[in-house]
Amino acid sequence: MINTLLDVLTPQSLGENKFSAGNMHPAAFRVYGGQVLAQCVSAAVATVASDRILHSQHAYFLRPGDPTKPIIFEVEPARDGLSFSSRRVVALQGGKPILVSSLSFQMPSTGDDYQPDMPKVPPPETLPSERQLSLEHNNLDESFMITTGEDLDIRLVEPVDWDNPVAREPLLQAWMKTTGPMPDEPGLHQAVLAYLSDAFLIDVCLIAHGRHFAHVDFQVASLDHVLWFHEDFRADEWLLHTVKAERIGGGRGLASGNFYTREGRLVATTMQQGVMRFR
């Protein structure tokens, strides 16, 4: 499954800064947003000099994607300066944009260094994976296996009964990595982290009031997503993603997350706002 994931997250060039890609879960009710974020990363990386490293992505989700149809990615080379490059990527289906994304790249630089300490949590080896728990409870959704598939190993520090959530502190901490080794391509590891980054940001807002994204009287959808990369990492080695709700109100939820390596280095930060409202 890891090869399928990597293939999907590597759009194929159609020439003239245009790319095409398929979907990880063609039987799902909609395209997983993290997949499109990741594909935008890969498409943009393919148009930038290899000595410039992606440091930020800002994206807006515009329409739900159809998982039965390919996605076209059009990359606009907005600017190539002395040390920074900017790209704008539009993801389209049926000629209509489903996501727009701006990405910024930087030549390697040095400066001051500061980061918060990584929270103290149990090591991943002591925790069950989301797939293991789903198999044990016989509730594996094979059409939409974002956190429960064979491609990713995701282990929550405090597992949640997603079918019967209860109100709790809006904080989630999860160890994450791919289940197999990946090539030594920094841009691909960044794409996989972008894929991972969309997993729990709405969920952490929902659990504050014991809600689930599938509640029939409640509309849930991602609106915008921001991702900052701070330093090198590998997505096939354990990363701790700590996610918390920042604000819930006005029919929206805002959450933030940090990705730490096992050694405690903060390698990426993310934020997302989503629709959370009564129909």
C-alpha cells in the first residue's frame, strides 16, 4: 500500500506546468483533503530548482472532490528570486477548481534557533495503531481508510471511540509514519507530511463537544489549511503530531498542530479552519 500512496502523491507531468493524479480512496464519499494538499506540494516541487526547499503552503478548499475522477494540477511560476521561489497551484476537476494553494520555497539559510519542547508522551511501541483498533472493534471503513489503512501507522496517545465520541479536552496527540521505507526525496517526505497534517484538525474541534463528522444534522468541511516546514525530517520515521483546538464559534472551528521528530525537533506546524455548523 505504501507504493500506492507514493504513486498517488506523485502527479504525472502533462507538460507546460500541468500535472494529473488519481485518488487513494476511489470508493470514498469525497476526496480526502490532505491528499490534494500533498499532490499540490509534489506538483510545485517538480517546477522548482532542487536547491530550494518548500517552507510554507497556504491553501483554500473550494469544492468537494470526486474520488472517481482524476485531478488536474496547474502550476503558475509566480516568482523566482535570488533566494525565494513562489508557486500557485490550482487543483481542478471538470474544469472547476476544488483547491487553490500558494507555496513558497527558500534557498538554505542559517539564523537563530528556538522551539518549544516536545510534550512528554508514551513511545509509539506501547500504543495500538488506529488500524489495529478498527480491526479489533470490527468497524474498519474500507472505503475511507485515512488513518486505518495499510500505508500509514498512526497511534493516538489517548485513543478515541470515533463511533461514540464523548466531550473531552480538545487535544489529540498521535505518532505517525509510513509503514514502509521511502526514497530519499525531501519533497516527497513533505508531501506525505501534508497528507498526514489533515487527519485530526477538524476532529479535535469536534470532540470538544462529543461530535462526529458523520452526524446527520451537522455540516463539517475544511475551509483553509496552512503548513509551515521548519527543517528536514523523514515521514517514514516516527513523528509526533500534537493537535489542539484554538477556537470554536460562528459555525467554524480553528485548530493547530505541531510535528516533532522522535528526538524532539519541531519540524512542521499546521493550522486549519473548518465549517462546523448545524444544517
